[in-house]
Amino acid sequence: MSLDDHPTVRAVRARSSEPVRDVPVSSELIKDIARRCGADDVGIIEFERAAIAPQRDFIRKVYGRTRSLLAIVCHMNREPVRSPSRSVANEEFHSTYDHVNETARAIVRALDEHGIPACNSVAAFPMEMDLPRIMMVQHKPIAVEAGLGRMGIHRSVIHPKFGSFVLLGTILLGCEVDAHDHPIDYNPCLECKLCVAACPVGAIKPDGGFDFLSCHTHNYHDFLGNFSQWVEKVADAKDARDYRARVPRTETLNIWQSLSFKPGYKAAYCISACPAGEDVIGPFLHDRDAHFSDVVQPLIDKDEFVYVIPDTDAEDTVTRRFPHKKLQHVTSGRHTGSLQAYIFSLSLGFQRGRARGLDFVTHLRFTGTSALDMTVAIKGKDLQVVPGRHVGEAALTITADTQAWLRVQNRDLELADAIAAKLVSYSDEALFAAYMRCFPL
């Protein structure tokens, strides 16, 4: 049977003899479909928008036909998110994430019925855990470009109506549209600094700085790295008694709960405390003191475990500001698979408190299978990283075998052993110690 005679081909051709025309699709049609499927707000941008250039290649790996991006917002219920009970708050997060993903799937199905090709990305987890970049579509910059809000100092998107109580999704469209959206002309963030007051690890700085590593280590403790650390502790334990000495009972139960249900965020307090947004701001404007005492103070007062890397700014914050909270020392749990990943991690893990009073330039030279020169300049809370070359006059030089350095970063090799084996060397012991303290493992 020839292709032309196949029943499927004949049926399709009988339905329409019109050729498929590559014309822009109505943006209003797409937005109307998205709203009817459950999105609370929507926006569309072109795939070539300059602001998303860094993620274009990753988006193409999700859906190679992408030509436009549909950003969606689904808002959460505020009071559950504000609850000091993490089980209540996490249920709201997870339920809304499920709703975002279900909404995105419904949009794609509805678009397909209109002959519009589309692919929904994932709102949060699961991610590509086997790849260096686990989040292939980064929703925040897309949402900002689509006019769905601006980034607050807490590094979450604040929607002009729903405030911080939103979760984001993105649908990749295989078509051009006839109109695009643009960022709003103001930031809904009130700069009230309540997120600064509520953060248990001091990750959000009053001057707008952000300590990603401290936030990630605590808030995402039940996600990602903690599980691998737990497995290693199980493998290292000699027997049940030794295991109990290594792992507190609460940690074992946290792992069970994460595997049985879903991992829990430890402290999305920055979102809880935020009074921004037209639908949210009313009580704050009426009585700011009451908002602080009713919403923020219970989060500050909560007796809870706070997960920190030893000898970091986060540990200082808990000890100084929240002495009633219980410190739990952990490692970052991250894996650094390449020099490029190491370079990227420097700005995320930089400890501004540990850098106080420092002012020096470091020249690093990596040798072996992946050779690279780079410059790291530390001047107080400011960090400058220049990959590929040495710049300026160095007070500290570090030479390291690339693979050995990465193993040290991943805690597979003790730094002292790498130094003893002459895989790592440095020109000044005191400055080297200061450098390493600024970037904890």
C-alpha cells in the first residue's frame, strides 16, 4: 500500500486541502485559553528576547521548535504559607505546584486542539538531576519579561496583584504570536526589609545582597544534596547504634517523609512575611505593627532546627540573632563537576561576612586535563571573578591540579592531603586560609 492510499493519510487529506500557513497566532487567543485552563495571569514573549538569551540553548533541549514563551502565574493561599507549621505551608506549596503543572498540561492540550504546537515545562521538581544544569527552563526571568512582576530583594517574583504568593510556569510555543508583553514599569517590592528580618540564616541582606548558599543549604535541606549525604552516612555506619550517633532521629524521619510524601521547604519565610501586592498589602497599610507581630514575629520566635555549613555567615546569624533556634551542622551537598561549575559557584557561595576587611587579588592556575587561568578579587563584600586570564597584581597565587581541586570541592579529597601530595600549592598560608573561608564547601 502506498502512502497516498493509506487510510490515515486519506482521512487527514479529506478533512483539509488547505496548506499549513506559518502566520503569527493571536496572543489574545492563547491568553484566553491559558486563563480558561486555570492560570491566574499570563504573558507572552518572543523566544529571541535578549533577557533570556542565557537559557535559549537549554530551552531548545526541552522543545526544539520553541518560537515564543507563554508565562503563567497561579497564586497560593496566603495564610497557609504564613503558618509557622511547615507541614501546612509545604502542603500549600506542593498543591499549588501541582496545580501549575496541571494547568500547563491543560493549556498544551487546548492549544493542540487549535492546531497550535506547544510543550509544557516543569514548574519545580522533578529536574534533570543527571545534567550539570538541572533546571532547564528558568521561570523567573521569563515571568519578569512577560510583565508578571519584578524580582524582590528576596529573589522571588512579586506579582503586582498577588504579591509574593505566586508560583510560576512556562509553556514553550512552537509558533510566532502577533503581540508580545513587556516588563512592568515599577517594582512591587516595598523594600520594607521584613524578609530580611524573617530569614533564619541571614541570606537576604539589607543592602540587597543575597547569600544563595546559606538559603539553599537550609531551605532546601530535604531536597537534593541532603539525600546523598544521608546515604553516605548509612554506608559509613558500622551498626544501628553508630548510625544513630551519626544521624539524629529527626533527620531519619525527615528522609522518610520526603520519600513517602514530598520534600519540605524549611523556611520560605521571606515569602510569608512579604506584604507587597494589591491583594495583600491592605492589613500592612492599616497596621504595620500588627502585621509584624501576627505574621513575622511567630516565624522569628519559632523553635526549630536551622541547617548551616560550619564557620559561615549563616552560623553567625543564627548564633547572634536567633539563639533559641537549634544549629545543625551540614555540608552544602552540592557537586562541582567542572571548572565552569566551580567558577559559577563562587558568586553563589561567597561569604561576605567572612570577607569583611579583606582586600586582595588571587591568581589561580589549574593544570592537568583541564587547564585554566583565572583571577578572583575580594574587596570586602565585593567579589570579582575573571575566568581565562590573570589580571592585576596578585597577593595570593594558587596552583592546583584540576581534578584534585574538584575532588576537594566535592569533599572526596581532603584539602590537607591534596596539599601534602603537592596537587595544590599556594604562595601565602594566611591569605589562602582567608580565601577558602570565603567559599565554604
